[in-house]
Amino acid sequence: MEFPLVSIIVPMYNAAGCIARCVKSICAQSYKSIEIILLNDGSKDDTLSVCRALAAQDHRIALVDKPNSGAADTRNQGLALAHGRYVQFVDSDDWLAPDSVSYTHLRAHETSQD
């Protein structure tokens, strides 16, 4: 079975205190065919340096540092960069259970077959 790419978009602003937990939960997914797009929306704290360290640890992470433009514009920029067949948004203060992407992909695939 081929595993289609899932793009996971994480917009963030001043998330230094929570972004590591979020990204580590995404990297630990049982579904491995993912790209992780981190979008730093002009944070004024250490978010960017935390994300740089995370991106250095996993080749699936793409980091974008951009001037602050708000949540909606940042999400749209993430969509423009996504390569996946499916797209999932995760907020920077959230974390995913290990089978979250697998379950979501399975449900989306079943729905697209109807």
C-alpha cells in the first residue's frame, strides 16, 4: 500500500514554551509519510531558535520565518507550501496522540472512496 504524503502545518507566534512538545508529538507519529511545515509568524520570544533546533533533528521539517501577518494569512502561506495529498493544521500549543495522523488519514481515505 502506498502512503500518500500528509502535510502538517503548524502556525505559531510566541510559542517558545510549547512548540517543542507539539513538534515532537508530530515527529513521533506512527504514520511516517508526513511533511511538517513550521511557520514562525514574527515571534518576539525564542520560538525561532527552538524551531531551528527541532528542524535540525528531522528532515521532514521545513521552517519558515516570516514577518507577523496574523493567523489566517500564516495558515494560507502554509497551504501554498504544502505538497501533501492531505493537509492537517496543528496549533502550536497542541500535541497529537501517536496514531492521530494515521487515523485521520484512514478516515479521509475512506471518505474519498465513497
